[in-house]
Amino acid sequence: MKIRYVHLNLLLFLLPILNLLLFSTSSLAQDYGEDAEKKDTPPPGLARCNGVYMSYSSGGREKLYPRTNNVTAQAWSFKATAMIANTGTEEVKGWEMFVGYRHREIIVSATGAVSSDGDFPYDASNGTTFIGSPNTDLKTSIETAGDLTQISTNIEITGTLFGGRGTATPLPRTIKLVNDGWECPAANSKGGTMQVCCKRNPKFKAKEKKKTKFARRRHGDLNIIYDVLQAYKSNYMAQVTIDNDSPLGRLDHWNLTWEWMRGEFIYSLRGAYAAEKNPSECLHSKAGQFYADLDFSQVATCQKKPIIKDLPAERKDDKLIGKLPFCCKNGTLLPALMDSSKSRAIFQLQVYKVPPDQNRTAFFPPQHWKIDGIVNPQYKCGPPIRVDPTGFPDPSGLQATTYAIASWQIVCNITKPKPKAARCCVSYSAFYNDSAIPCNTCACGCGDIDTDTCNANARPLLLPPDSLLVPFENRTLKAKVWAKRKHTAVPKKLPCPDNCGISLNWHVNSDYADGWSARVTLFNWGANAVEDWFAAVDLGKAGLGYENVYSFNGTRVPPKNQTIFFQGVRGMNYLIGIKNGSNPARDPQVPGKMQSVISFKKHLGSLNIPRGDGFPKRVFFNGEECELPKHFPKKSSVKRLSCIGFLPSVLLVVTTFLAMAGRF
């Protein structure tokens, strides 16, 4: 018993020591295991990729209102996560990740990136390109010791899509890196994730580019630069520069708007003015509380979404609001091909800030930029992207460069008009067919038309060519008589008008073995005259044979040289508006019109003018793309001589020449 007692005492003595040793060992093992579990396991594709790895993982989705039994029309909210990581040995500057959506997705928000195509919410039905914000570049793992925040970006995407069954979010068609010199194979999809590894093309020779601290400047149809020139604690001076870099882009009486996101307001403007000025908007805001002693009646505008307009030409030398290069052209921005001195606009603004941004380095450019004009292209603007500061010639006249404090670029691109949403239209006619094909029904919309009295979706009726010279409301009787003569049906509910203020008629004038000609006529159905107009016609391969335009100034647009650009000659570049007839009680109104013959050589033996080669692929007027007819005039079996149709054009050319000779 004594021996057992001793052994028991010894066991009790050793038990705490054994327990301590066991606990310490298990604790060490447990800590190691927890660290291993906490460490994120990289996707298998990421570890195997030597280049740029990208993935797109779908989350859940929820059915939205209104609920419908039509599967394709049902809207769903969805969430997804995209990832881009640099797993190679070369830094990726200004990464651009394209996601090829295919279910009419609308991107509502995205963290870690913005869409280079436009502000959110953005219609990404045809896909969109994400660019980093604020992480625009992807450094290498080698130079950052594997810091994931510098070599990769995660994009949390929220949006709306249409169609599909179940609760799983459908994947996009593709994901790829669109930076120059990179090649991406087809993405692999498994479960709810798709991934791809993009690699450098060894044959690609990159042009030497200047290294930049921020994102590289991009090219667009309209490029806007927001430069901070002077900075103070409570305000700063900024300059906005608008460059029209499209050979076919144009703006007349432009209106520029944006949205302040942090309570700012514009105290003063030079080179432009605000459309509305309401001091009470400042008085009842945070700015009114902070700047209690400021006279807001002198403030340029207090609007959160101001509308900025260009000054008229007569205010160019105004000492208070003018005296600025490239300002004061009454909102006209022409393509450089037409007049380089009118392809840029500049204005300056003094911006007042509110807390917590009361320091000299707090700059937040406005968001949601929009710009439009009258009978001009419709632009879609992207978000402001930080770029390297703009350099300016030193004001002292010395050979030195002065830089802005900070600069942002906003890229705006021309969008193709949606069906029945254009601002101009085209009609067709030809010497070999005595019927003219008018503009499409509701080509420029039928929003203000009583569709109970006309058919907005009907095909327009064929017309005798002279009917194109009168307004739509005066064509009905002629159209019915013509249909009866041609033995074509007339619907009980006639087609609605095209509702376009500007229309062009393209008439194939002649067709010979070695050449052909066309006659273009411009009609202004609006009350206002159009000054410094221009038009452009894309004829595809037929445009390469362009020879001359006789009553306008014409040239081919590089680099393809398939588009013919023409404008009025000096003294004849004014397209007047519609006027009353000589007897208003009896005669229809007369539109403003100008026309010219265009001649072409048949340098390509495969051209078939009546089959479509002699008709435009695209037509632009003042930068706005016009809606084209859906059919060409058909060639009848009986051959007709073109000299009859050509005679009025010859007379037109001779008359124009004599008029110009008398003028100059």
C-alpha cells in the first residue's frame, strides 16, 4: 500500500508537467493549422498562369418586379466577382478587362473598377471594358514581395439581367485582356466560374511610350480634360478643355453638364456661362452654412448638376468673362478636317469646396459628364480618369513648361442612334426607276404623333420623285395616285411621317462602263437655318473611285478613303430653313435645299451600282448618323437612258458655276 501511495503521489506530481507539455505541443500544432486554414487558397488557374490571370464568378440572383411569365422579359438582380492578377514578370500598365455580357445586363455598380464605356448604371448588353480605379496598374509579384493589393484587383459587380431560369447567374460569353500585345485563349468555364490566362504575344513590338505615373490618356471622339490650375484651402481654379478628335463629329450650341458629389459649387466662370443661376440652392445647402458671410447672388451657379454653355462670339473680348483662347464660338465644335481653329473649346471655373475637403490637396472632379448639341451626334461619356498633369507653355514666354496640379480625362464617344431615334434620314432614287423610296416611317421618332391616325410601323409608300420636294402632309394625294398607277396596295391606315428636321436624297444619276455619278440633295425642314454644315457619305469600296463633287467642297476621309466628306463652298455654306410658298393659301411650304453631282470612276470591275454598290452604307449630317432606307430602287427590265436624269444636274452645275463666278 505504501508503494502504491508513493506511485500515486509521483503520478499526481508529474501530471501537471505532462499536461503542460501536451498542451504546449497541441497549441503549437493548432496555431500552425489555423494559420494554414486562414491563408486564402489561390484558384488552381492562378498558380498555373504565367501572364495575366482573370476570372469571373457568378453569385446568386433574385427576381425583380414586375413579375412576368415571359422568361426572356423577366428582370433579375445579380452579383458577381471578377478578378485580374498579374502573375508574370512584366508590369501591366492601365489594365483593361473586357467582359462579354450577353443577357442584356445593366451594370449598376462595381467596386475596384469603372467602365471605360460610360457611367453606372451602364447598359452592357454588348459587353463592357473595366479599368482600374484607383488601382490602374498591376505590378509584379517579384517587385512587391507578392502583395496581392498591388498585383491584383477584385471587382464586386452588382447589376440587372434579363432571362434565364433558376437562381444561378448565367456567365458572360467571354472575358479577356484587351491591352495591346496580349493574347487570350477561350475562357474555361466550370460551375459558376470562368477563368483565362492571357500571355504576351512574342511577335508584338510595342511602340516606345513615355512612362506615366497615372493612367495613359485615351483616344475618343470627344476628349475632355479637367485640369486643376490653382489650389487654395477652400477653393481651386480649374480649366475644362474640350477637343473634337472625330473627323465626322460636331456640336452646335453644346450643353455640358456633370454632377458634383461633395457639395461643391461654381463661384465664377470665364469663357462659358451657366444656364441657371439660383442663389437659394446654395443658401439652403451645406455650403450656405459654411460660407455664412458669402454673397451668393454673385455666384455663377449653385446647382448640383449645372448646365454649362459656350459664350457667344460677341463676348470674346469681355474683360470679366471672356479673354480666353478657344472660347466664345456660340457652342460650335467642328471637326479639324473642316476648321481646326473651331475644333477646341476652353473655359475656366472657380470651385468652392465644403468640409471635410478644406485642404489644398483635396480635389474631387465632378462625375456623370454629358454633352449634347442640336442635330448633332449623341455622345456617351465615361468617368473621369486620373492622368498625368497637363503641360502648358510658360506664360512668361520662356521656353519652359508649366504643369497643372492635377488632371483628369473624360472620353466621350459617338453612339449609333437607336432605331427610330435619329435626327436625320435618307431617301433613295435612281435614273433606272421612276419611283423614289422615301425616308423610313418614324425615322426620327413618333413621340408627338397621334399613331391612332397613322401606322408607325408601316413601310413607307413609294413616291414620284418630285414629291420629295414638298412636306410630308402634302404628299398623301400624290402617293395614292402613284400607288394606283403602279398597281400597288394602299393600306387603310397610312404610314406616319419620318419627323426628321434634315433629310438627304441620294440619287444614282448615271452608270457607265468606266464610271458612274450620283446627285445628293440636302433638305432643311426646320425653321432654323444651318450654318457651316457638312455631310459625309460612306460608300464602301465604291468610295475609292471618288473623282469630284461639283457644287460643294469635297474630300475623302483617311485612312480608308471610302467616306466622302463635303461642305458648302465659301459663301454657300448656309442651309436656310423652310419657308412659305409663293401663295401660302395654295402652295405648300418650300424647304431649304442644296444639291450637287458627284462623279466616280469604276476602278473596281466588281462594282454593281443598281445592286447596292452605288448607295451609301452610312450617311452623316453635321456628325449625326442618318437613318437609311431598308431597300434599294430596283432596276426594271427596260433599259432607260440616263441622259434625261443627268440634264437637270448639268444645268445645276452650270448655274452654280455662273453664280460663283459672279460672286467672286
